[in-house]
Amino acid sequence: MNALIILAHGSRRAESNQEVVSLTEAVNAISNQEYSIIEYAYLELAEPGLLQSIDNVIVQGALNITVFPYFLNSGNHVKRDIPAIIETASVKYPDCDFNVSTFIGMHRDIPGLILELARMK
Amino acid sequence: MNALIILAHGSRRAESNQEVVSLTEAVNAISNQEYSIIEYAYLELAEPGLLQSIDNVIVQGALNITVFPYFLNSGNHVKRDIPAIIETASVKYPDCDFNVSTFIGMHRDIPGLILELARMK
């Protein structure tokens, strides 16, 4: 049983956090059952946090968890904070396989998406 | 003369800020001269800041500036901080036309990009 956790930064604005919920629903809708569970989590300022989200999917039976950093650049959150939490989770759940995927900002299509949105104004 | 400023959050990590420089080069490479000038700026933690970048492109002759928020969600940076800086710039440069485009997280392709990157692990 595999799980995907979309990990966003989190915001003080509820509307911003709600976008992550909607995004997770959109990913789920096009995922063609590729993952048994698709969840979201926030690194800061909102709940569930990443460890809590990991607890949740493991309770549901996940043995293989992919954490997707919904971040644009490889700042300290991506390079330091997320690996530290995954290390903690790996110790807590030694039988679960954890993967952290490339963050969204690294996708090759991003430059084209920028020009497209900028054109719409 | 028009300009596009890609506005990223900014990081304490130089490598993270360098990604924004590379991204700007990548956008420029595929832009087919749609903009006379394509620049980058950081909201925090790195330079040039947005006002400094606006000064730079206006010195180069820009009369129409599109600011692209390279942000994933509509948090306080997008909803409060960026509009406040644009208001300041509009007062300073009343003859320049400023537009703030939709932030990158709103692009409809983002859910598919997430699944694609997550699959690569």
C-alpha cells in the first residue's frame, strides 16, 4: 500500500492552506489510482504537519510513502527541514519505505508556465 | 518597452537563489523576445529586492512592467506584501504601467507535474 503526501509550506491565511487541499484533490482526480492514499501536509503554520500526516497514512496501512515537496527552490526547508523530519519518521517506522521526490520548482515545464501566466495578466 | 520581473521569495541559501537566476535565463531563452527585459527579484533574504529590480528596468527604459509572483499559494506574501510594494512603485513611477500576474501555483498543469516528479522519485 503506497501513499503520496503533498507537503506545502503552510500559511497564516486559511484560503492559502485551502488551495493545498484543492490541489491534493486535483492530483487525486488525475492519479488513476497510482497511490492508495494521497494526503497533504504543511511544514509550518498549519495542520496536519508532516509527521502527523505520516502517522495518518501509516494507520491506514501505507508501507511506502512518497513525500512531495511543494516548494519552488532548494532553500533550508527542502535541504534541511524536510530531511530531518523524514529521518525522525524513518526511526519511528523502520518497516516503512520513505522517498522524498524532487520539488516542484525543478520541473522542466516551469519556465513555459511562467510565460503563459504572465501573458494572461 | 516592456519588462518581466520574476519575483521569488528568496533564501538564506545561495544555491537556492541561484536557481532563480537560472530560471530567469531559461524563461528568457524561450520567450522569443516577448519582453524587452526579463529580470529577477527576491521578496526577502536576497538582492535585488523588487523595488530595486523595478528601478533597474525603468532605468533601462521599461514603461510596462509585469511582475510574476513565483509563489505557490496566495499567502500573505502574495496578497499583502507584493501589492504594497507595487503601490509604492506606482507612486514613484506614475508613468509606468504595472501588472501583477497570477502566481505559479495557480497554473492548471501543476497537478500533473506533481505526479510526474513523484513518479521519478
